[in-house]
Amino acid sequence: MKFKQIIALVYLICAVTASYSQTIKGIGDLVIGMSVEEFLELPEIKIKNIKDFQNASEINNWMDLRKTTIDSSVSDIDYRVYSADVVKFDFLYQVGIFDRQGDDKYKLTATFYKTKLARLYISDFKAEFEDILTKKYGKPIKLDKLTSISCQNAYGAVSTQIKGSETLIWGKDKKIVATLRSNYPTCNYYSMSYGVEESAIARIMDRIEENGRTAAKIKEEKTKIDASKI
């Protein structure tokens, strides 16, 4: 095969691959950039009862729509909202991927910034996610920060495990990005998550949350000191 023919074939393969790659927009009917009003009018959302996070005890196994705002009474610093521009909704959502029990229900958090959907986050995912996302969006970029560690169980048995994180990114450097993240913070523990977000807005929200948590921790520490009688 001549050089020009090889180049032509490469271009053809790239064109065919690109034609099958879809644009990242969101998860199901949840589209990044949609308004709160549009979100609440979706058929699978409209049937849910909205419960404020401060009344979390009334929420029935995530079947309701749990809403968190800056005015919500949330004791855990990590789950608070620190800006009037940010609103979060937590709920169960079907994505079309079933587990071994035949369930298709995932805990999903939809975060809005200035009334527009900016981030979707699923706290767990199945192995099929990677294969489906690759077929839809193309080959991801892989960020591997894993190292080997030695772990010992309660019976004294030693095993080698991994520590760190592994992230697969689709749409890197684009407006909307999708990520699969696996975290291995310590022995015998791991967590997985899937997210879709508008990168620029997500960075703004992350700064707001980081500054808010820092300020909340300082305030709580001061309150403890002031309440102390020693």
C-alpha cells in the first residue's frame, strides 16, 4: 500500500470514529445548562415530592427529591451549600444499566449554579459504564495515581493492595466533561463515582465549597473553644 493510500485510510478511520462519537450533554434527560424549572418539569422528576434537607428524617429512601440550599439546616460540613447561587437536588435516577439484582436505581446529585444545571454526580457506577461511555464519546484520557501498599487484616494476613486514584476523562478541555473516578484511600476500602459537569462553572463551585468548608471548620472550632470552661 502506498504512503498516500495509508494516509487516506487513517483519515477515513478517524472520520468514521468521530461520526460515532456523540457530544456530551448530560445524563439521560438531565441536560447540563437546563434551568431549575425545566428540571422540575421532567416526567421522572415531577412525580417526586420535594423535601428540604433540614427535614431529611421525612425522606423515604431517596424516593423523594431532597433539596439543599444555603438555608438548609445541615449538620455535616461536607454536605452543606455555601452560596445562595447554588442549589442541590438528591434523588434516585434510572440510567438504563441494571445490577445483578435487576435494579436500575442510582443515587444522583444535580447541582445548579445561578438556576442552571452545572453538575451531575452519581456516587457509584457499574463496570459497564466505561464500555458504554467509550462507545458513545470515544477513548478517554486516563489519569493514574496508583501505588502499591502492604495491608494486614485482623488475623495478621498480609496482602498487597493499591492506594490512590484512577480517573477516566471524556471531553477533556471541552465545555462539558464526563469522568469516571475510582478512589482507593486506604486498605480494604474504595469508592467509585461518575460525573458530568460544565468545567468552568464546576471550578467556581469547587472554590465556593472549599472556602465555605474552611470557614465553617474555623467557626466550629472557635465555638468549641468559646464554650470550653478550661
